[in-house]
Amino acid sequence: MNKEKLSIVILAAGKGSRMKSNTAKVLHNISGRPMLYHIIKASLEISNDVTVVIAHQKERVQAEMEKYFDNINFVVQDAENFPGTGGAMKNVTPKNEKVLVLNGDMPLITPEALHGFITTDADIIMSIFDLKDPSGYGRVIINNGVVEYIVEQKDASKAELLTTTVNAGIYAFKKDILEKYIPLLSNDNAQEEYYLTDIIAMAKKDDVTIVPLLVDEEHFKGVNSKKDLADSEVIMQERIKTAFMQEGVIMQLPHTIYIESEVQILGESIIENNVRITGNSVIDNAHIKAGSVVEDSIVKNSDVGPMAHLRPLSNIKDTHIGNFVETKKATLKGVKAGHLSYIGDAEVDEGTNIGAGVITCNYDGIKKYQTKIGKNVFVGSDSQLVAPVTIENDVMIAAGTTLTSGTVQKGNLAISRAKLRTIKDFYYKFFEKK
Ligand code: UD1
Ligand code: MG
């Protein structure tokens, strides 16, 4: 099936009250991106007509998604008059003959997992799974292999509640089926909502073909609570890390590592335990040691940590970053910064050594300033570089120097120290101990 044959509608208009949050449910993050982002991304791989239905916090949801996508349609649900998943479908006008309806709270779906909905030919294909604990889901009543109806938990009788076959919440409809039944839905139920799921009972009466597809919870889990969010995160992380290990990345105690969905790890990189890598970071043939955090940064042919913090826009190449070093908007090429430093808004060139405790003082309380350090510079321990400052090639900065604005020229030594005084027997006089 090609992209032109399938339309996808993603229902993302609900409040998500069970999340107990001021943020719309579909904007909660899984592996660094909103749940809805993951669903749209998977959808665009199999369809050229993706519609997102919004209502609750609609401006915010749309603006968030438009940061990432410019080829999706937004439809606003009249949630006041037509609440519920059926109400959400009212204003939708899909272009293609088959319409896949996805819930916006299923961040774990993949194009491969949706394959069955595309290849099966029926008027309605619906997703089911069997759960030990079906609570929260709509129950699917099947007799002799034939789907009869779906009943929501809040409307179910005691006998119906015992059913462990549940509606996973994904359906493929022929377009004319939707056009026929959506206007016929009523809100005569416990929640006074228009349930999309009621289509099944109506269609069954009319002898429409309904095929149930057994799906797995690992791809079709719905997120309704913060606990579901955490459980889905574990599954997504497992997926992300497994893919990297299959590509040759070494991970030590992978269950302690967190890697966001857009991160790239290339070559034979090593990621030690308790590492966190976020945003659009690229780790290329690098060794990230235990407890380090890398945010939106590039690390190539370098080793970092343990317990280093690369903040956004660090660009680290052929470099050694040791423990307790923090960088931010800093380009380091061929550098050694072994211990306890802050290097922010800086460029540091090859052959340069940054001693322990060196700090770029990049902020005066109002503005940020740049530090430029050339090649083969030796910056002695505990120096403060008060930016803006430029250090040319082949310079020595003596330990403990406070370097204020200006340029240190090639070949020079900069030293700022109070002259050492020693006062004989001061200790004994002070404590009157002699
Ligand atoms: C829904 C199904 C249930 C199924 C479950 C699977 C219905 C009536 N029930 O229940 O059978 O087992 O999914 O996860 O469909 N939404 C709107 N507009 C609304 C209400 C909801 O767009 O007015 C969206 C939500 O943003 C969400 C999705 O529809 O992404 C599902 O809504 P939710 O409230 O989570 O439905 P469930 O109670 O989980
Ligand atoms: Mg749900």
C-alpha cells in the first residue's frame, strides 16, 4: 500500500484528566519529545494525509507540533457540543479511501506495528489485546470469533467487566463507513460522550465486515496516567538503546542510561552507566563515562567524564574532558580539560591544556561574553578568565591568575599574583598556644 491510499487521523483533543496535569496529555514527553510527536512521525512514514484533531489547549498543541512538522492538517473538535472520540471525528474530512484512526496517547506505535491495518482488507479493522488487568480500557465483546460490540469501562456490567479482551484504540475504516456512521453516534452513555467505539455495534447490525487484529501492548499501550507515562518511557528507552547496541555501540548497564529519541550515536562509541544524552546530540566514536550528562552537543573522537556536564551547543572534538568539567556553547578541538572547570561561550584550539579549576567568567550579570584560546596554550590551575578575553597561541597563564579583559599575545606569560608573605610563628601567637 502506498502513502496515497491511506489517511491517518490522530485524536489529540482530550483533556487527559487522569494525568492530573496542567499540560495537555499529548504534550507530555517520552524520550525527550511529546507523545504526539512520536505518533505523527510514524504516521508520516505511511501516509500523505495526516490530520490531528485538537481542542483542549489547541493553540499550544498546534504550535508545539508546528515546530517539527509543516505537512500535517489540524482540525478543531467542537468538544463542548460533541465531546468524546466520536465527536472528535465529526469535522474530519480524510482524502484517501482507507482511514486509520490513532489515539494521541500512544507514543509507542511504529509504522511496522501498523502494517496489519494497511494490508488487511475489510470495512473495519480494529485492534484488540488481552490484558491480565484490563482496567481503564473499553472491553471488546466477541462471540464465536465475531466482534459484537465495545463497551467502555464506565458503562460495562459486572459480567462485561470480566472480559480481558480490550480495545487497543486503533481502527482502520473505509472512508464511506465513517461518513455513514459518525453522524449516527449518540451520547447516551455514562460519560455523555460520543464514543467512536459505538460504530462497532451499529456496523455489526448492518453486516459490515469487522476484523479484529491482535496487537501487542509494547506498541499499542495507551498513556492515561503518570504511571503509564513512566512505563512507556521504559519501553521506548529499551527500544532506542537496543537499536544502538545492534549498530555496534557499547553500553554498560544499559538500564541505567537515558538517551532521547533524536540522539545519534555513531561508530564504536562507549556509553558507561548512568549517562544521560539529550536533544540533538551526536556522539561519534566517543567514550562517555559514568554519570555524565550531554545535552544538545556534538562529541567526536573524545572522552568525556566521569561526571562531566556538556550543556547545549558544546562541540567537542579530539578532546579529553575529565571529571566535574562543565561546558556550554563551547568549541574544544584537540584540548585537555581534565578536572573541575567551567568553559562557557568559548573556543579553545588544539594542543591547549586547561588546568584544574579554570573558569571562564562569561557573565557580568547582564550580558554573556566570549573567551578565545589559541593553540598550545597552558592555562594554569585555578585561573579565572574574565571575558571577553583572547589568548593567542603559545601562551602560558600562571596558576591562580585572574585574567581581565584583553588579549594575551603570542608567546607571553600572564601572571597575576599577590606577593607571598610568611609571618613567623603567627599560628602560635594567634591561638596563644606557645
Ligand atoms: C479509548 C477507547 C477505549 C480504548 C482506549 C484505548 C473510546 C470511547 N474509548 O478510551 O475503548 O480501550 O481508548 O486506549 O474511544 N480524544 C479527543 N476528543 C475527545 C476525547 C478524547 O480527541 O473528546 C482523544 C484523546 O486526546 C486521546 C484519545 O482520543 O488521545 C483517546 O481518549 P481517552 O480519553 O484516552 O480514551 P480512553 O478512555 O483511553
Ligand atoms: Mg486513552
